[in-house]
Amino acid sequence: MLMSHFTAMGGALLSKPWRALPENNKEVLDFLEEYQPRNKDVQHIRILLHGPAAAAKSSFINSVESSLLNRVTSRALTDSISARSFSKRYKTFKIQKNPQGLYSFVFNDIMGFDHGNSGVCVEDVKLVMKGHITENYKFNPQSQLKENDPNYKSSPTLEDRVHVLVCVYPASSVSIMPKDILRQMREVRLAASDMGIPQLAIITKVDEACPAAGKNINNVYKSKYLKEKVDEFHMALGIPHNRIFLVKNYSKEMETEAGIDALILYALEQMIHAGEDFLNSL
Ligand SMILES: Nc1nc2c(ncn2[C@@H]2O[C@H](COP(=O)(O)OP(=O)(O)OP(=O)(O)O)[C@@H](O)[C@H]2O)c(=O)[nH]1
Ligand SMILES: [Mg+2]
């Protein structure tokens, strides 16, 4: 049984982390640098991020790039005040490893879910997973992409298909998850399961949700509050505990930090393993 104590910041901290992160980031960075899919039908693993508007999907892509390049970047545009989803297009982000090449994984950013007809259509997310949607397509919240549309790719390759699905959700909203958003996320999850696509989740904005984690990033996996959020998220969506990761993005920092990198790289490594296993099971 882990001992816990209350901090001056008001959150209970366990004496030991309930999940151990890798000892150093270098090993994970080396793995990511060398990683290539064994399945020669693809050049990279395609990771799709989905979740409600403002969950921090675009920010996570920037944070991954920042951790890998060792400087804070912001290619995927984010927004702090939009009431509706800020990202509106289907975009693929590749990350430059060195002047000669790219990392062997890409991220797909999409519009977020919202209430009523304001967010991405669930059917469009299913089309993305099957590889039917072309780059830069502007999602129409009112209606799904039709087969006769020029943006509809009728014969997607394995490379076009999604190999890992990642649900993104902010920590402070887990307990107040709106039913219609949950229904949409669950529908996407079930469709991914039907396609055999592995699923993970990242719980974001841990610094906002837990002051002790905001004060010291090394407290993230010691926070009882954040552990409860992982449990609640698991109960709500059915994603196994060990597929749910806590993350803080680079939202206000000017420089990268080892503690923030550790959370991001750990989650990323698990995404790569899941995608590799999927591609080898085909
Ligand atoms: N404090 C804090 N803020 C964050 C974190 N991650 C993202 N943010 C902020 O949350 C806001 C929304 O982030 P986005 O990345 O635009 O969210 P999104 O999921 O892409 O949203 P849409 O494109 O609108 O669907 C931005 O103002 C980010 O700076 C985090 O870990 N901590
Ligand atoms: Mg976005």
C-alpha cells in the first residue's frame, strides 16, 4: 500500500509514483530515432488524435515535436479562446529527424467533437480511420463526406489507414464529461475496435487540474487526484488503465524540460509499440 500525504498545494500525493516512467529520456529518444515499422507496406505509423474541442490535440502534436527537437515548436495551430473547435481540417504532421529524414510516425489532427452539429461528424472520424479522407479536407459539421466528393479517397492504402487511435481529454473535465461527447468518443472507439485498431488515451492539462503537479511536474504520477481521473476515464470509456497516460503539453514554456518530455515521450513510445503490434498482426 502506497503512503500518501497532503501537500501545501491541497492535493494528496502518494509517497511513490503509481506508475514508473523510464529512468532517462535518452533511451526513449534513441528508440524513437531508430524505430522503423517492420511491415514494409508502410513507411510510418499513423496516429490519429480525437476528442472534444480544446482537449489539447493540436498542442500534443506540438509537444511531441518540441520534445524530439529539444525546442518549443507550434506548427499545429492551437487556440485558447474559441468556443468551437479551432482545428477544422484533416492534417498530417511529419517530424524531421535530421536533414536526411523523418521520424517513422505521423500524427493526424482533426476537428474536435462538440455539442449538436458544431463538431466533427463521428462518421467522418470513421472515414479518417479507414483512410478515405484526403489531406487538408475541411470538415463539415453538418454532413459527413460523401463517396462522390473529390476529397473522398476511394482506394486507400495501408499507409493511408490509421494504425493507432488516441483519445485526448483534459483532466479537469473527466468528472463532468457531457453525455453527447462521451457517446461520440465511444462510437469512434467501438468502430476502431471493429477495425482492430489499438486505442490509447492521454489525459491532458494535468498542471491545471492538479496544482501539486503544476508546481512540480515530477508529482504527476504521484497525484491521487490524477490517478482518480485515470480510473474515472477508464470507467467512462472502457480503455484499459495501462493504455491511459497523463500528459502536460508545452503551452506556456519557452524551453523544453526533462520532466515534461518524460511524460510526452513515455506516452509516445507506447503509441509506437501499439502501432507496430497492429501492423505486424495484419
Ligand atoms: N495548462 C495547460 N494548457 C494546455 C495544455 N495543453 C493545451 N493547453 C491549452 O489548451 C488550449 C486548447 O488546446 P488545443 O491544442 O488548441 O486543443 P485542440 O484539442 O486542438 O482543440 P480544437 O482544435 O479546438 O478541437 C490552448 O490554449 C492550449 O495552450 C496543458 O497541458 N496545460
Ligand atoms: Mg486543434
